[in-house]
Amino acid sequence: MRVRSKAVATSFLSGLALTLGDIKAILFYASLFPAFVDIASLTTSNVVLIMLVTVVAVGGVKVAYALAANRIACLSKDVVFRQEARVAAGGLLVGAGGYLIVKA
């Protein structure tokens, strides 16, 4: 039980660091923030409420992703992936990336 809780804490801290280090998301939220909120009229309780909503919204999405990944990992534990399937999946990813590069 102790090892499990340590692994969960480590995973949580890793996810938090990854989210806080996502510069694109920070710039996105920071650029939209003044369009929706009058910054000059913010009170301390407003700032706390905005922070709470942000943590719940962003954290909720990240938790949903984590739960979905865990479910997929559990369901695919007994599935043996063949080399051909891995090569095909990799080829599709490379092809999609190449298409995006050419299109841009």
C-alpha cells in the first residue's frame, strides 16, 4: 500500500510539473484572460475563484486523460502487438507528420 501511494504521489507531481511547464497553454490562457476579465477590478476572492476554476478545468481534463490511458493499458495488457502493427502505426504517424509539414 505504501509503494502504491508513493507511485501515485510521484505520478501526480510529474503531471503537475508537466502541466505547469506547458508554455503554450500558459500563453494561451494569459492572452485570453484580459478579454474576459477586467483585471483592474479583481479582488482577492475573484483571483482565488479564477484559480480554482482553472485548476478544476485543466485538472479535470488531465485526470480524464489519465483515467482513459489507464483503462486502455489495462484492456490491452493481454493483447500481443505484432511487429507489423507497430510498423504500420509508426508509418501512419510519420505520414501524418509529413503531410502537416508539407501543408504548412
